Amino acid sequence: MKTKLTLSISKERVRKVKAFAGRRKTSVSEFFEQVIDALGEDPKPGRPAAGEYRVDALEGILTGKFTKKDLRNDPRLAHILGER
């Protein structure tokens, strides 16, 4: 059973998420369902263990172009992309 959810976000973010979902040939609703499913049902309380990031579950969902400098400056990003 589907339930309607109303969100309040900026027009720019709405434009971005619609474009992103369109490139993946999916609806905005389906995209958010995929993101939520990727987060897992039982998040670990407290801080993640060393080398572990809560966004690990999003692997394969997030895409984009990143430079080597981006990866050096943000070890979390490098970890998500499997560069470390």
C-alpha cells in the first residue's frame, strides 16, 4: 500500500531530483524509496566504527564526476566511491 508524503524543499532541489530521477528512468517517488531502502532498517546508534560511514548503504545510487583533489580533500567521498 502506498502512502502520500508531502515534503517542503527548495525549488532548485526539486528540479535537481526530478532531473536525476529522469536520467535513471524512474519516478521521484521510486528514487526516494531506493534511497530509503539503501539506508537500512536498523541504523546503528551512536557514532559509526572507524572506517565505517552511514552512507555506505548508498553505494551505487550516488553518481557524479569527482576529481582526485575532491577525493584527497574528503576521505568519506573516497571511501564511498571505493577509492580507498
